[in-house]
Amino acid sequence: MEVRVLAAPPSAAYPEQDYICVHTATDPLDDTAVLATIERVTDRTKGKVKRVKTLLASVRMTVDAAVGLAQSYARWKQVPVVYSDSLPRQSQ
């Protein structure tokens, strides 16, 4: 199964009802480190209620590692789309 990685966050009108979100942010205590949060979002009622399951919360890893982990999980669970709030970049 091919998993698409998109940089744009999903909008309310987006057709996907099951997707993975990767959020990354700079660690407030160490601006050289990145914290990643990965969530699975499912929409069971056609846009009215979304269920968000946190798979990983504020874990130190590179953006590339976070997106790679999200892609692997998506393939395993047959989820077609991964959204990332930051584009994958080279690991430092």
C-alpha cells in the first residue's frame, strides 16, 4: 500500500476519514532538539466527531525519523495519508 505524505494539514472538507498527523516542535529547553508527536485521527461519523489517538507524545527525534515512523505505522494499519506540519529535512 502506498502512503502519501502531505505537508498541508487536513481541512474540515478534506475527504480522508482516517489519517496520521505528525507534529514537530523545537524543545523549549533545548532549541537544537526536535520533539515529535504522532496522532491517528479517525472520523467515524462523516465529519461530525473525530477520534484522536496519540501514538507518540513529545519524543525527541528528527523530523525524518518521525515521518518515517508515521509512514511505517500507516502502512501497517492501512491508513492512506500522513500529514506533517513540517517538511522532512535532512537529519543533522
